[in-house]
Amino acid sequence: MSTVTTASADRDDRSAGGGRPATNGHGGRPRFGRGIRSNERIAGWLFVAPVIVLLGVFFLAPIIMAFWVSLTDWQGQGSPFKSGVPFVGGDNYTRLFTEDGLARRDFMTSIRNNLYYVAIVVPVQTVLALGLALLVNNRMLKGKSFFRTAFYFPSVTSSVAISVVFLFMFANSGAINGILSFFGIDGPAWFSDARGLIHLILGVVGVDNPPQALSSGGPLGLTWWDWLSGPSVAMCAIMALVIWTTSGTFMLMFLAALQSVPVALDEASELDGASRWQRLRYVTLPLLKPTMFLVLTLGLIGTWQVFDQIYVMSQGNPAKTTLTPAFLSYRTAFKDFDYGRGAAISFVLFLIIVVLTLAQRWVMRDRDEPRRRFRWLR
């Protein structure tokens, strides 16, 4: 009797939902529905699928195809993916670094020119943009809208049109040399003189010929005298154009960051007796660190990818002193019809930008955070 009573109680508990979940009738695991989360996941993938397809077709696929071209000796005839295209592997890359010849010399010359370009343009445009942002953010300044528009206007103007205007301004009989002659200064031949600024300064003091120690050898196919030449006057003219046209954009970034800085912090530091420079250094600049990193990163990428100003104003002349890796890649591929080496230059340029960006990120890291140690050192 007690056995029958216990069995009926167990049936009642299972029917009331208090027992184990119902099985599939064959002793297996219970069946559960797909649920609303699964439907949301499918709907999400359907929404992002067009963007993924577009990025894959127009971004990822061309990169893969260009990398394949950099491993071949394709000359632009037919398809680079047919069987008759010679596969050279890493020869296009080794020719840029290890093999003596015109290819390595031109590439190293472009790297030297771009290093001077980056070393001057990025700091100057960053400091100028920050100064303009502090100026137009001043509460005592009248006509803020006018000055903000005036400083930003060069950034939205066509770079080709501005390059043509600067080309006329820096001509031998242009406005710049006219202003210099007014002060009794004989202006240089901006786009004809191939000497670098350091060579020009040494020439003023009587050093026209390089010392034997600097002209006998040097790294990567260039002599030390070539590496230490400094930017040419033509490159300086291009630098002035780029700084003028890009500072407005970075000014807006700094201005947006400055307007998000709490006014109470600045007022409190002023009440504590901090000077204007101390408030800028210890209050404002630390709060602008994320924006500073963004501006420096964008400036670094933009200066290594400079092309349109070089194409319009100099074509790499005089004597390749304005040659840059981006323009060299274009000229090698579309003028010399060496598409493999041109693609290899573009990928080396991409690697340089990535390495420098990571190095900049490491330099600007937050040093208040505890350092991560390797486990094997513990």
C-alpha cells in the first residue's frame, strides 16, 4: 500500500512541474527551443552582412591581391593571377634593402626625405593646432566663430588648388622671393636647388665639399653626407603648405577636447596660485592626452602617405629631394610598369606606419598603471 501511495505522489509531483524535466520519450536529453536570443543573433548578422561584404570586396580582397602582385614580376600585361606571371617571392622586397642599385637608392632617398618631412611637420602642426585651439577657446576673445572658420577654411579647400597657388608663390619670381627681396634677402630657387638646408647652412660658413669620413660610406646605399643633408628648400615649401592646410582640422579636435575640460578644475588651480603655464601643463594637457594621441597618430599616418602635393608641385624633383615612398610606389608601378616592386614599396610603407604607430602608443602609455611582467620572471 505504501508503495502505491509513493508512486502516485511521484506522478503528481512530476505533473505539477516539481520533478525532473520531461524527456524525449527515449531516455535522451530534453529538447529545448532555440529561444529569442538565437533569433536576435541571426538578425544581427543579417544587418551587418552588407557591410561585411562591401569591406571584403572593396577593402580586404584588394589588399590580398596587391600582396600577391608584390610577390610577382607582373608588368601590367593581362591579369596578374594567370599562370604565365613570373613568381619572384620576396625578391621585390630584398631589392629595396639589400641589393645595390637604383631601386634601393631611390627607396632609401624617399625614406630619408620622408623622415625629415615627418620630423618637422608632425610637431609643428600639432603645436600650431593646439595653440589655435587655445586661442579660439579663450572666453575673452571676440568673434570666435569668425576665427574658427578662418583657421579651418584651408583644410576644406582642394589640396590640388592650394598646391598650384603655392607653386606660383614659391616660384623664382614669386611672392615669397619678392617679400624676401624687400628685406634685402636673395631668395633661393625653391624648386631648382637640390641642396638640403644643412648643406646650405654649411655652405654659408664655407663648407661646400663633404669630409672624407662622411662621403666614403653610409648605411643602406646612401652616404652619411646624403643622410645628413636635411630637407631641400622645395620640401620646405611643401611642408609649409601641409602645415597650413592640416592645422585647422587638428585645431577642431583640440577645441572639442578643451570644451569638455571642466571649468572648475581650471578655476580651482587658479585659486591655488597656479600660473597660466602651470595650469596648461598640469591640468589641461593631461586631460588632452587621448586627443593628443589621436592627433599625433593621424598626423603620422598623413605625413607618411603624402602624395598629392608631391605630384602637383615637384614630381619628386629637384634631384629626387622631394621623392616620398608613396609617390615612388606610384611612379614605379604606373610609369615604370614594375607593378610588383611598386606594390612591395606600398606594403613596406604600411609596415613602417604600423610600427611607428605602435611605438608612439608605447611612448604615450599611462605610466601610472602597474607594469605587466612576464610570468616566467615571477
